[in-house]
Amino acid sequence: MRQHVQLDQRKEQNSQCDHGTVPPRGSRKPYEQVTDDLRKRLRAGEWPAGTALPSTEDLASHYQVAKGTVTRALRILADEGLVHTIPRWATIAGPAEQNSP
């Protein structure tokens, strides 16, 4: 019961937050909402190509979701070529550079 109350309070807080937070749950899953917002911010140039995005932990805190939710969103964006990850270092805006032979 206590967990449900905390989730409802978080939903109320989210509905009052500024840009970049996940709105209260509807029919869309949190990872979809995070993916959409990050995609929009990347396309708007908030993080120019070659710039590191905030850490997974920072993004999770910002969106008030689990780190796994952010990781899933970043994986989708990487599949779309909007970001690439350097393992154990950072997620970078833009596609990975291809080495030419």
C-alpha cells in the first residue's frame, strides 16, 4: 500500500515538472516517453554531435525513472543512429564515426 502512495505522489510531482520530465503514466511506457523526449532534445541540438550526454544516473534522476529505463531508451536511440556509446565512459550525441579503409 505504501509503495502505491509513493508512486501516486511521484505522478503528481511529474505532472508539475518542467521540460524533460516524464509526464504521468498513460498508455505509453516510461522508456518510450524518455526515448521520445531525448530524441526531441537531440534533434533540437541540445547536445551537438560529438558531445557527451549526461550520465545514465543523472538522466534517471532527471526523469525520475530507473537506470534500466534510461539504458533502454539510449539503446533505441543508438539503433536509430542518434547516439553512440563508448562502454564505461559515455553516451555521445551523433552516430559512431566509421573508420575508412
